[in-house]
Amino acid sequence: MILDGHCHVASTDFVPRAFIEDVVDSMRRRLAAVGRAPAREALVDSYLAQHQDHDADRLVAEMDAAGVARAVLLVPDFGMVMAGRLDLAAMARRHHEIRQRHPGRFWVYLGADPRRGERGAREFADLADRYAVDGLKLYPPCGYSPSDPALYPYYEECRARRMPVFVHIGPTAHSLSFPFAHPLLIDRAARDFPDLVFVLGHGGVSHVDVTAYLALHRRNVYLDTGGFAGTPDGDWPARLNRLFRLGLNHKIIFGTDWPLNQLSGGMRRLLDRVVHGPEVFAGVPHGDRALLLGENLLRVLPPAPNRSGREAGAGAAS
């Protein structure tokens, strides 16, 4: 059984156009460096066309083809820096409807921004209970540290519900703030909330030396592999293999960051190369594969009894 701990619904209802245009501009700069940059308008139109899977039907089809039983849907809160079609409450409701449309296929981590204050924390708690949200999703490059004390009311709500906190780290859209995306910024919060699980999104790809250090020495810090296939040199199987041989496979959560790689052959091709290819798991103990491909995610999810339709998770740091 494969569980994907890092996905998004490819929909312009949830991803601001400004973010998509930022991604396109970054891509064009990389392509221009080798003399192959297409017209900006064509790239924007292509990305917008790829983000019309409003009910996650195409995502579920990709998961079925790839053998992915269930996935985490991340719902970032860009609202303080980029205008979007829906506010946070509407996005929470829509993701609840997606789960009803595809029973048993998704968990949802809902976004937040500490600049929304205590009222924002109360809204997050209300939405978490109303829609059985499974975790908190933070996007610090929007302009805040994940150890900002203004986030502590949110962390208290997560601790009460035994929900993990997922924190984006590493590069992002060029208009956002890179300094806030450094993984060491989580250390104060991890110490102040030792019984709350923090997952460093993209931690298996960006700042790996730092994220590995944190995961090894902070019992409540995990990292994920989101975006692993997005390396420009195409050497991601070897990179994953090095990651999986660092001795911290009990603290790594597998994630694809779909729809990031939908242009490279889809989820099935990606997972075939991970699971059945000769390189990714070379020299990795066989028992570690189950941890990496699903069991670690189940360990950090909230316990099942008070929420419907969820596999049991221990919700515990280790």
C-alpha cells in the first residue's frame, strides 16, 4: 500500500493565478538560460489548463493507475499576499466536498497565517472540527516564521486534536520570502511544543543536511520527499537513494507534490520508477520501504476514533 503525504488539488479555485504566473516566470528564466524559453502567455495558458481538476477526479485516476491508496491534500493560505478565488472557509468546504465525492481517498491539511490573529486561530479550530480536518498547513514564505509566537494559538488547537503541522521549506515563487523558508526556523516551536508533530515539506529535497539533523535530534520533527522529481538534472533516483540511506527512514514521509510532475509522464510512471526501479531502494533495508511508503504517515496522523472514515494513526512523535 502506497500513501502520498503531499498532494494538492490542481485547481485554480485553490491556487492563486499570481502564484502560477510566478512559477511560469521562474521556469522561463531557467529555460532562457539554455535558449529554449517559450512565450510567457503560452506557458501561463498551459499551466492554467492543467489546473482545472476542480473535483480531484483526475488526481484520483492518477492515484488508481499508480497504486496510491490515499493521499494528503494540502490547502495553503496565500490570502494575505495573493488574491485567490476562494477564502479559507470556502476552500475547507470544497475540500470536504471532494472527500465526500471520493470516500476514503484523502486526508486534508488546512492552511493558516498567523497575521490573522486569534480570530484566525478560532476560525481554523472551527473549520477543523466542522470538516474533520487532519492537519495544519503552513506556508512561511508568505512572510512569517513557523516559530512566530502568533502561531502558538494554532499549535494549541493542533495539540488538542493531535494533528500534525506541515511546514513548507525551501525555494518557492520568486515574489515570496525565501529567508522564512529555512528549516531551522522550526526549532523553537519544536522545542516549545515537544508533543506536536512538525513535518518539513520538501525536507528531503531542500536543505537536506539541516532537515536530516533536525529529524534525527528532534523527536517531533519529520521531513517529506515532496518535489523529489523536480530536480533540473533528472538525477532524483540517486538523490532519493542517498536520502534513504541516512539512517532516518523512520522520520521520512513519502510525498510526490502532485501536480508538480504531471508533465513528466504522470504519477504512475513516477511511482513505477520509485517502487520497481533499480536505484531508489538499492541497499535500503526491505522493512524500511513500508515505513517510507505509508507507515510513517499513519503514525503522525490524528487517532481515528473521533473522526469518521480514517485509518488509525498514532499521532505520536518518536
